[in-house]
Amino acid sequence: MVMPLKPAEPAVTAANSAGAVHDRVYRTLRSRIMYGEIMPGIAMTLRGIGKEYDVSMTPAREAVRRLVAEGALTMSSSGRISTPELTNERIEELAALRALIEVELASRALPRAHMALIERLQAINSSVAEAVAHRDAVSYIRTNLEFHRTLYLRAQAPAMLAMTETVWLQMGPTMRALYGRLRRTEPPQYHRLIIAALRAGDEPGLRLAVRSDVTMGLRMLAT
């Protein structure tokens, strides 16, 4: 008796494996850009990305394609890939977006701001302070965004959070390059006000603190 042939499982497995490789490159490169590990205007090549992450050209190309669509990378008509160099007008625009979306996320998170969340935010803010004390720009950007993301997750608004992370992604290299201009010697003062407003259940105070926190620094960068 001749047994029927099974579906081509190896091909499916290969496709899944290729997708996993591409996703790994995309997520790793995305994190590096968001946290300012790559300066603005840095040129890249598909061959260089493939070599760095030990992958073929195809997953490197797919990762770059996704990051270009998100505004994390730019690609010229000649195919030159680089991290974006933002103008002052673009920085102002992104600051306005942060003010609109993040204030709303914080407001939605407030009813779910239990004591464990507040304690977690205090702990993260201590890490922010440590990064500032060591003048570690990448750690500062990472812990600062962790502070905001931890709060916004409580809003249970994934589409809004995804939009916010796209803005963070576009800002990463510029924040790294211009961090020194802020000459910070202490953690952002508005983080303490955010925590105090959460503890008091003060929605107007929370909205004001978040708006100030996400716009003041960016507008200083644009001056």
C-alpha cells in the first residue's frame, strides 16, 4: 500500500525560522535605536547589518524595511541607510505628539495605579538618578522610557502605547546626541510630581506633570 505524502513540513519550518531570524534582527536593532545606542546620521549597509547579526541579506533587508516604515531609519533613493537627523521643527512636532498621547495614557492609567505600581516607579526613578549621576546617556534614555512605559501599561491602551513607542523610536538617536546639552545633575523633577499625583489620585496634577515632563526636555533640545 502506498502511503500518501505528508505536507512539506520542512518548508514551513524554514519559513518560520526565517521569520524568527528577521524578527530578532528587527527587535534588537529597534531597541538600539530607541535607547540611543546609535547616533543620528550613522550610515549602515545591509551587508554590514547582516554581518553584525550573523544573518543573510534577506532578514537584514526585512528588518530595515520595517524600521524605515516606522521612521527609525531613513533610506535615500540611492539606497543609503542611516539613522535620522531631526530638525528643530521635527523635535517640536514629536514633543507635541508626546504631550497629546502620553497625557491621555497617564490619565487612563490613574484608576489602576495601585501601590505596587507606585513603588515600582520609585525604584525605576532611582535607576534614572544613577544614570544621571554617571552621565550615562544610554542608561538614562532606557530607564527614563522604562519609567513611562511602566506607567502607561496600566492604561490598557495598546494602540496608543504603540504610537508612543514609535515617537520614542524616532527620537532615540537625537536624544543621545543632544543629551549633553541638558547638563542634568539630578533626575527629572517631574517624575517625582508624577509619582506624587498618582499617590494622591490627582488627575489634573498628573496630566500637568506628564505634559511638562515630556515636553520641557525636548523643547530645550530644540533651542
